[in-house]
Amino acid sequence: MSIEMPLDRPGRTGFMSSYLEALALVERLHRLLLDVIKDEFERVGVIEINAVQALLLFNIGDNEVTAGELKSRGYYQGSNVSYNLKKLVELGYMHHQRCEIDRRSVRVRLTAKGREIRDVVADLFSRHADGLETQNVLGTGTMRDITASLKRVERYWTEQIRYIY
């Protein structure tokens, strides 16, 4: 994403520039998060799944969900959820079972092997949270402010999508 876009609205240059910088930062942070998870997996010797799949296992946690719920609950943001679910089932990280009510639907949950991966990611995130706090990178109040701001942006974007349709 380029933040060097021409601005066609006078008086909004400062805000627009900050908004575009924030958008680029969100995108970079997501990619960096995947790299951090990948590096942790290399460190502990997990090589058969990728960071996206590990994040999916972390987000599912102890829940049992359908593939459709993965997106609606915000557990998965990618477009290839079927591929990743199939791969995780094949590798033994997830159980899958046809739903009793709707036979077209498949419910998934973590196996013991999947819970081990979830725990690796949870430990990584816990270490990072401790480091951010103890090294005074971010305090609790600042973290709450960031989270609240991002939730407002999420809500605004969601409303924009609903408005289009």
C-alpha cells in the first residue's frame, strides 16, 4: 500500500496522511505477526504447518466451529479457509465431523496435537505481552486505547460494507 496518494480534499491532508500511514502499518503488523510466529516455530522445531494455520488453531482454541463460523467469528481472515482446514485435518491438528442437523456442514475442533500448537502460540503472545509491558513499550491504558480505536475503525468499515449492499 502506498501512502503517497494524491489528496483531492483540501483541509484533510494531515488526517488523510495519518490514516494512510495507519492502514499501511496495520498491513505491515499483520505480516510481521506471521513472521514472528514462523520464527517461533522454527525455534521450537515445528515445520509442517505455516503461521496462518497456527494462528487459525490459536483462534479456534477450545471451540468447535463450522468453516463458515471461522470467518463470522473473526478467527480467519484469509480466502483459502477450506485448504487450510483440510491440511490441518490431514496433519492431525484438527478433528472434523459432519453436523448432525445440517449434513452439508462440517464442524471442526482441535486435537491434542492442535492444542499443543495453540499453546505454543499462546506462550509466544504471553511473552510478548509481558515484554511490551515490562519494557515500557506500552502500558495497560495505552493498549486499551489502541484496542478501542481499532474496534471503532472495524465497526466503521463494517458499516461501510453493509451500506454498499
